[in-house]
Amino acid sequence: MMRDTLYLGSQSSSRQQLLTQTDIQFRILEHESGECGLENKHDFSAHVLSIAYDKMRTLKLPKPSSIQTNYLFALTADTLIRTSKSLQILGKPRDKSDAIQMLEQISQESIEIVTGCCLERMVKTADGWSVEQFNHWTSTAVAEFYVDPERIDLYFEKSPMALYACGACVIEGPGQSFLKNFSGSYSGAVGIPLFELVQALKAMRFKL
């Protein structure tokens, strides 16, 4: 049976690795989102999901004539961190100095890691693509992440992607040795909640 392809609107190496490990066939698409979303001070999950939704709406979809099937599956996602006490949202650091400041703050309070996902099944129309089915959801995890000051250089050496990760927090690979406590979807915190994704794909008749 021919497998379907998931079109991923993300350049994140972590998300790509997760899909590869789950043996989901995928291709990368670009988007034109400013990744700002609709700021919602009262609902952090809604704020994160709005960014994923904006990525979906600005996704550079392939021409229908270039796709053999009359449908395609597209996925966009966004992950943000918020501190549990000060409720400060942490995005990607500007530089190493900013990353160190984020890690210092994270060491003082637990963090909430929210990933918003937009999965859509689209069908060909005379004008391009039309959404036939969709599933938009969020995945939340709570973690304690502590990098000892004397190990900060080792952390950046072993986890160079920290300079490009929200909150400078990399919990996979060598970063796991700094993960003091964790509750929730681990893969969701890394970038894609895989269990929920697979269930949603199956419900949309995606051929795994």
C-alpha cells in the first residue's frame, strides 16, 4: 500500500527528527508567518495555537498539478515556554547572552511548555486547495530544567540548538541530563505530540 506524505510547515530539525523516528513520510514546506499570533494574556494555549494557525494560513502549498493524489495533508506547529510564577513567555533567544539569562530564570521556577498543532486535509479545487478536514489542538507539559552555572559552557557545547530553541531549553539528547522533572507529552515538548498526531492522521484516513 502506498503511504501518504505529510507536508510539514516547519524548518525545525527537532520536528523533522520526530517524524523520521515515527516513520512518517514527510516533505518540508515554507510559510510566511511572522510568528506573532494573536496575543492572549488570559489563555496561553490559545496564543500558541494562533501562531500555528497563522503558519498554516501562510503555508506555501505545492501546485495541485504537482501532486499525484487529489488531496494532501499539511501540518504546522509552534512551541513556546512560559514561566510558572512570573508568567513570562520565552521565545527564541536573541544571542548567547540572552539565552543565558533565560536559563537563569528557568532555573528559579518551573516552566510550562505548550505546543500548538494545526493538521489539515486539503482537496484539489479549480482554484487550488480547499480544507476538507482539520484538527487544531495544543499539548502541554510542565518541567523543571536546571543548568548548573559551572556547566553552562558544556550545555551549549553539547546542545548548540539551544541558541535557536524557545527559552534556550533543549530537553532532548544531552539536554536530558539537565531535566530535573517532567510531566506531560515529551514529544509534544520537543515539537510535535506524536501520539495525538498519529491518532488525528488515522482519523483523517492518512495512510501510515
